[in-house]
Amino acid sequence: MNIGLKFRVFLVLVFFAAVLFIFFLTPLRSDNKTARIKKVAFSNKNLSIQVELADTPQKHALGLMFRKELLGNSGMLFLFKEEGKYSFWMKNMNFPLDIIWIDKDKKIVDIRKNVPVCRDSCESLIPLVKARYVLEVNAGFVDKYQIKLGDEVNF
């Protein structure tokens, strides 16, 4: 291979590496301008929060991993196409969470409070019943706002 061809191959590899880097790391930024944002309202609580939507398999897998914080009354809402027992874990998290499973009728069907971060061997958190949506919020949110099983949400 001549030097010119090697250089062009090198440039192509650098380009693809940069594209992959941007594709996989852009969602990690807390100020991500491309993130889809929606409000989740808790019925009978006079409470609503802004959530980032996790609506693709890539966003489901990444979730809030590697983030430094989750600001105030905000969260991440995982949207699934059908109900199931979707498990979650806290691998590579930097702060504890409350995790809320919500069924197709938008009723809360399971809650795990103050789930700690995990670095090595991480427990999978599996809901007791099927859910279509999962909401992750800062630890303490559920107790602070007295969120309980059967509560309804709107979004």
C-alpha cells in the first residue's frame, strides 16, 4: 500500500471513530438538546416533573448511566412497546434512584426506593407485575411526595 492510500484509510477510520463517539456519548450530556422531554403528572398530587424519554433500545440500555446528577424534580421515563417485567440495575450509576413501574393504564404497579449505585456485581431489579413504562427519579422522591402503588400518572 502506498502512503497516500494508507493516509486515506486512516482518515476514514478516524471519521468513523468520531461518528461512533458522538453517537454513543451525546446522550450522556445532561444538557443534551436532542433529548425528547415530556411532563409526567401524578394524579391527585398536584405534582408534575419533566422527564427525558428513553424510547429506543439504545436509550433503554444507557438510561442514566454515567450521569453526574439528575436535576431537581426530573427523571427519565422508559417507554416500551408492550407490557413486560422489565428489569433494571444500577451499574455505572453515580447517584441512588427511586424506580417506579407503571402499567399500560398508567397506574403505578411497583416501586423500589433508594436503590443504591453499583460498580461490580449488580442485582437486577425485577418488578412483581408487568409494566409498560418505568420512571427513574432521584432517591427520596417517592417518600417526599408520598407516591404509592395504585397512584395514577399522566403523560
